[in-house]
Amino acid sequence: MLCDSSEKPCCTCNTCRRVLNKTHPDVSYVLPDENKKTGVTGVDSVREITKEASVFPVETRYKVFVFTNAETLTVQAQNALLKLLEDPPETARFILLCENHNTLLETVISRCVVYKTEIFDENVVYNYLRDNYKQENEKIKNAAKRSFGNIGLAISLLNKNKSKLETVCENFLFAISKRDEHEALSSLAVVEKLERADYKEFLGLVTESIRDALVLGSKTGRFTGDDELSKTFSENFSQQDLIKVIGIAENHIMSQNVNVNIAASAWALYVELKEILT
Ligand SMILES: [Zn+2]
């Protein structure tokens, strides 16, 4: 769309290279709202984009907005987006990426051109990573395995470093599942002292990790989590129990929206999870 060459996309011109490096000033990426790991892309993001889209591009013919996870758009956000898609500024283009376009409103889809992308074989992903990224073979193998044929996901898995909260979440869940009361209580002490935004993110990570274990167990869908934790959980607990755990964590996320005391919520979470996981 922005490439300067006659054979588009050439992937080598200055424009292409900066698009690939995500440094082009006319290409913006729309991510789910910050601090919400269970994250949605809300109506405020769409309003902001509506404003930005009316501004002329800096270098190229178009300003391009890429919704990296269109499935996370709320219905309200999709309705706001609909107005933009119906009557877009001449210099703006929108790309909505999603795994399953049926999760979007029909009215939105009907205003888009739908392209289906290919799912690659694990070996193809592995070879691509090996040729383009200088990382340990074991890490590359792992990322290829967990990407389910999605090269973009494989790259982000390869470059992912564990955050502090991820480590807290992992320790907490492992300790409970291994019935290590001492370790569980010391993890809990860390969780209780989290700020509200971090505690919500922690709860989001709990649901994400368990969801990964479910996915791993059922071998469908995309797998984004930590290998060992998800593997342990998918091997040791029934799908039913895992679904219960997700339900519990989601209830606690909701309780945070009405400002329930964090220490009380964390303790209740611990007791409820212990009941299912031990
Ligand atoms: Zn180019």
C-alpha cells in the first residue's frame, strides 16, 4: 500500500523496511487498552483513531491503522469504528487483524475486504526463525512449536522476556498446585501488596496461564503461555477444574472493578484455588 517500487511490496525499499521495523510514521498499531491483560480495545481508542485519521499522512499517500487484535474490540468500539469505515478520510486505511473474523459484527465485516492468511507448518516457522534470529536453538524450537503456524506469534514468543508479574503469577500457581504451603504463602504476601492495576494484571495473567493449559490440553487454538506451567496444569488437572479456576480469577477481576480490598481478594483467591488445585 505504501511501497515505492513497481513490484509491491518489495520489502527492500526505504518505506517497506521501516514498515517492517514498525518505525514508519504513517503506520500506527492499535493495541488492546493498557493495564488490562484480559484486554479489550475500547471505544476511546477508536475515538482517538478517528481524530488521528483525519490528519494528513507525513510521507506517503495513506495513514495506515493496524488493529493488531481486532477480536478485542468491544461492540461499542466496533460501532464507533463502523462510522469510520463507512465514511473514512480519503488518506486513511484500516487493517483489522484477527484469528476468526466471525467474532466481529456483520456490519463491520461487510465494509471490509476479507483476506485469509496461511497457517504454516511448524518446520517452516522453525526454519524462518533460525534463518532470521540469532537465538538458542532450543528457544527457537519452542517458539515454533507454540506458535501454531503463526509466524508473527512465533517472533513475539521468541522475543518475550518474562515480566516481574509473570514470575509472581507463575510462583503462586506452581506453589498451590504442588501443595507447597510455605512457598504459596510467601507468593501470596507479594500479591497482597500489589497496586490495584498490577493486581488486576496479575489476575489477568492467572486466567491467561490457565487458558493456555486448557488450549494445550485440547490442542486447538493458539498457545501463548509459559511451557512448563501450562504443561503441568494441563497434565495434572481436568479441563473442568481449569475452567473453574478461570471463573474464580474472572470473579476477582470483577471485584476489583468495584474496589474490593486487594489483600482480602488475594486471600480469598488463594483459598478458592487451593480447594480446586490440591
Ligand atoms: Zn517497497
